[in-house]
Amino acid sequence: MSRAAARAARRAWAMWSLPALLFLIAFSHRAAPGIIAKDLMQEFGVTGAIVGLLSATYFYAYAGFMIPSGLCIDAFGVRRVVAAGGVIMGLGTGAMALAGAPRLLFAGRFAVGLGATVTFIGALKIAATWFPPTRFGFLSAVTATIGVLGALASTAPLAALVGLAGWRGALGIIGAATLVASALCLGLLRDRPEAGGFEAARGPGLRQVFAGAFEVLRNRHTWPPFLAFFCLYAAFGNLTLWIVPYLRDVYDLSGERAALYATAPSIALLFSAPLTGFLSDQVWKRRKLPYVALVAASAVVWAGFVATLGTLPLPGVYTLLFVLGTVGGAFVLTWPIGREVNPPHLAGIAVAVVNFGGFVGAALTQGPIGAVLDARWAGALSAGARVYPVEAYAAAFGACAAFVLAAALLSLLLRETRGRNIYPALHRR
């Protein structure tokens, strides 16, 4: 590699790292209610269903603004949109830290989800414009891995921070860090390699982007990855929300120890997600085949997890959770598939639409899964917080396993793109 090429590569990675940092923070919020669930139950006197709805509020905002976020990024550029999203996310986190009643808690959580919406799409838009097209699958996986790091941060590290500063202090610290990252994004990011100044990075007009959005939505090949991701993230979102309470209630672990065991899927995803993207791009040169195989394997592991709830020793539980993360890397192929069956110039909105499916799945299922737990609650309390029996968790996680099985069946409908954009061929047909 020449010196100029190496310098250009370093600059591309620097540009990508700015929205990726905000995405890491955004992802850490997704599972955070699971760490502070008992604190919220004790302080506000709420049930599992309410904690589930609070967690889902993030996903309602995220899903509701997902497609508009793609439109805004395609029309106005990543720098301004992602920086604004980070400010909203930081202010929402601060509102949660100051909440004296559930109403402000929910409003802050909604603002966090609203601001977080643009971070992932922004990172992928930078990947699509600053790197060669042949690396998009790998970069999608690396971006997802940054999210996994955020998920790890919301387990044992967040539990430790809550232990030191309390749940309010922890949220205040995270909110301040988010505002600092937003300022960095606004000051340093450039939307395109050729953009020497900020104005040169303007994209197509909003009218043209809206027209393109309808083209993405009319494309029937957009919907199989949308629906498969809906089911996959419905399962994963509920696992991250309820795995810590499960380990506390059934295995009588402390919050810190439960959070440590809950890191297992995320640690596995740290290598399985980028490896899946790399192998898909460079070795298999396939998208559908690895997707189908990995999701089918996930369904099998989920069935084993549900069948052994409450019976395995803790090392066995950790092993099963780790295997779930290992075979769970299929989801990183959702975004390349969505991009490669749609017009190349609409990368932002195409990725936004298929990504939207996952967050609709989480938003629509977390409240009901919390209600499933409440329906099987036997009346046990610990310091004012509900303690659920293993039968309640079996029903909740059994529903998650059914979602993964549905994802495996839906993955059979995906188009094989072989790592290249096939929209012109599909359009001619």
C-alpha cells in the first residue's frame, strides 16, 4: 500500500469512528434497564410489565424515526444529523437521571431512543462513502461489533458504575459523555472524502430522497430481511432485558455477578459478528447461505436454552449464552442484503428500512413479554421488587425461541446477492 493510500485509509477509519462512538453509547442504552430494573421497581414501585414498557420506549422511538433518519442522512449529511442525534440522546439521558416520577423517566428514555436512531445509519453511510463497496459487508459487521461493545458496557461495567454512583449518577455520567462525543462529531466529521469543507458534503435534495424511499418500500426484496430481523431482534432484545433479572431470581446472584454472566453473548459476538462479515465478503462470497445456516443453528441453541432453564449449573448457563452469541452473528448480514437489493444511491434509506424491522420487533414485544412474566408471578418480593419463578422465565424465553424459529423460516425467502448490488438485474426482471 502506498503512503497516500495508507493515509487515506487512516482518514476513512477516523471518519467512521466518530459516528461509531455515538453508536456504542446508543447501544449501551438498549440493555441498561435490565441492570437497573430492581432499582426502578424499588424506587418507583413498578411491575415487570412497566420495566418492559420503559425499555421498549427506546425501541418505539428508534423504530418510529428509523426511516426518517435514513431520509435525513441521505438529504442533509451524516455530520449534522448524527451530532444533533447525540445531543438529543445526551439530554434524554440527563432527564432520566433527574426523573422524580415515571413520566419524566419515560420521556427521557424516548428522547434517548430518538437520538440514537441516526447513529448506526450514520456509521454505515460513512462506511458506504469512505470505503470500497467490496468492504461494506465487513464494515457492517465491524459496526455491529461496536454495538456489541456497547452491550458489554451495559452489563458488568454499568453494574459497577451503578454500584459506585447509583443509577442516577451513572446515567448522568453517560449523558455528559454523550454530549462530548456529539461535539467531536460536529467538529471533525466530513461526509465524503472529497469534502474539504462542510458545504461540499451536501447530498441529494429531500424530494429526491423521498422518491427513492418509495422505491425501496415498493421493492418486495426489501421485506424478507426486514421480517427476519424483526424476529431475531425481538428475541435478542428480550434476552438482554431479562437475562440479569433471571440470573438474580433463579440463581440468587448479586446484580454484579448476574451482569458478569450476562456478558457471554456479547463477548462471543465480538468475534463472531466481524468474522461472519469477513467470511461473507471474502471467502464464501454469499449472503443468504450463511444467514440461513446461522439462524437455523440459533433456533436449535435457543431451544436448548429454554429446555434447561433453572437446571444447568452456572458454567453451563454461561456456555449456552456464549454459544448463542457465537451463532448469533447472522444479523450483521441483514444490512448488506438490504443495501444490495436496492438502488446504490439510496444506501442510507435501504439500510434504515431493513434495520427498522429489528427495532419494531423489540418495541412490540418487550412490554408483552414483561406481562407474560407478571402473569406467572407467584407474589414473591425482594426489597420491594418482584421475584419471578423459573416457570415465568420459561414462558418468556420460550416466546423468544419461537421468534428465532420464525426468523429461520423467513431467511429462506432472502435473495442471494453474492456480495454485489443486484438491483439493476432485479429491476429489469
